[in-house]
Amino acid sequence: IFLFDFSPNLMKGFDPKYKNFPDYILKITKQIWENKDVESIAQFYTDNIPVRSPFGVTYGNKPVIDATYATLKEFPNRQLLGEDVIWNGNDDVGYHSSHRILSKGTHLGDGSYGKPTGKDIYYRVIADCACKNNQVYDEWIVRDQGAMVRQLGFKPKEFAQMIIDKEGGADKAQQLFNSSAEMKSDYKQSVVPDDSAGGKYSKILKNIFKNNYDFSDYARAATIYWPGNKIGHGREDIVKFWNNLKNTFNDIKFSIEHVGYLEEPDKNPKASIRWFLEGSHSKDTEEFGEKSNKNIFIMGINHSEIVDSNVIREWVLFDEVAIWKQILMK
């Protein structure tokens, strides 16, 4: 008896050892970091890839390799626990993943976070990657650096000041990613239906920044994961976290830059949204200190799970250290 496998090769141009796109994302991440095969980045990332983070844009796989070695020197036992991959795409347009990682490790080496403290830390990272032919050719990444530095004994403001001092002071320090940064990409998002998880979550996020929004699109028992490893339970906490951010700025311009969503049988619908917030730091707050009246730019990436049009879980990620650096710079 001959058994023929008529199932199509799911991904044109990808190594057949990856059974689907999330499998590819999870396995290359593990190979690079936990198997310490750092040089394989040259194989998995294109030679001219733009990698955008709140701290700016780098080009090519070489800076990615250097940054990976530097992080592994500081956190040699770093684990990247892939909590979720929200993905879209096909062979024609390519694939897009939004990969939420719980990163943990012990601070055992010298580097950008100072002398080793021996402390165990954990924090989330979300990386949005566009991929084709077994390679990542475009990446956006946000880390919860506020959570990292607090666990190592710094306040985000204090750590941002240390970065500025290292870079030669407020006049000379490197500018951060902002609305005039280079953003062009070969990746083009396909249309997101209004009634999809992505469409619904887009509408919810836009509503948050309107006055008098009542947060009724959040389930009463919803959970929110906020920067700084903060967790909120129930609608009151969700209102408090989002309003803390809203109430820091005047003249807020909130824009949605990318929407991904995943609707699979027998699983909760999920959405991933990359967003920008720009506004004037014109109010004194506990989170971000005395008003500086500076124009602040925030790049964020969120994940959510939506049931019956209500958010039941939400992960919000932006870099508090990047915000503080803008407040403290000239």
C-alpha cells in the first residue's frame, strides 16, 4: 500500500522542518537564544533588515548579532518562553508574526545594566516580524525595560539618566524613535475586517483615547498586564492603568500602525496591535514626575484575547525608560 501525503507544503520557501509559521518563529528564537546559536541570525535575518525599537532603528543582521551576544554575556541563562504567536499571512504576501515572550534570566555578567547583581529577573517582550523565504526581513520590538531595571535595583528615571550620561549628556545623547524615523517597509498589511478580533480591538483602543469612554468593552473579570510587570484585575484596574497614561499628556495623537489577529477553531480570538502615541507631557503624575512640556513619542505593542466582543485579557507593552529618556533630554 502506498500512502501519499497530499497536504500542501504550508509555507513556500521555508525549511520543511517547520510545521507551520508559529513553529518557525518559536524554533528560530530557541535556536538563537537558548541553544546559543547566535551566528544563525545571519541566516534567519536578511542582510539589510530594519529593526525598530523605542530607542531607534538599526539596519542589517550584524547589530542584531552584536546585541544578542551582549545580552547573553549579561544573562547567560536567559530563557525566552514563547507565550503566544499571533500571526497572519500566506505565501503570496509573506507572513507576519507578533511574538509575545516572557524572558527570564539571572544577571551574571557585566554590561549595559551595570555590574552583575546575581538577581533573577523576568519581563515581557513583543516582537513583530515580517518573514518570507525562511527569513525575517522587517522587525519591530518593544521590551518592558521598566520591569527589567526595577528588578535590578534602579528606577526607570534613574536608569534613563544613566544612559544619557553614558552618551555624553542631555545635549549629545542619542535621539529616540519618533514620528520622523524611517518606517518604510516591503511588508504591506492586508485588509482587517471590522468584525474580526483585530477590527474590534482597534476600535476599543481608539475609544480609550476619547473622552468619557466607559471601558464597557472589557469583561468585568478581565486581566491586564501592564509595563513594569504590573497586573490588574477587573475593570477598575484597567480604567486606572489606561487613565494614568492618558492623564500624563495633553493634545494626544493616538494612531494604530499595524493590526494582526488570529481566529482559530476552539480557541479565543486574539489580536495584536502596534500603536503610536504622541502628546505633550503637560501634567504632573506619579508615573512620569513633574511636567516637562516636552513632546513625547511612545511606540507600543499590545496583545488581547476577545470573547463575545469583550476583552478578557490584555497585554500592554511600552518602554518606560524610553519615555523617561525623552523627558530628561534637551
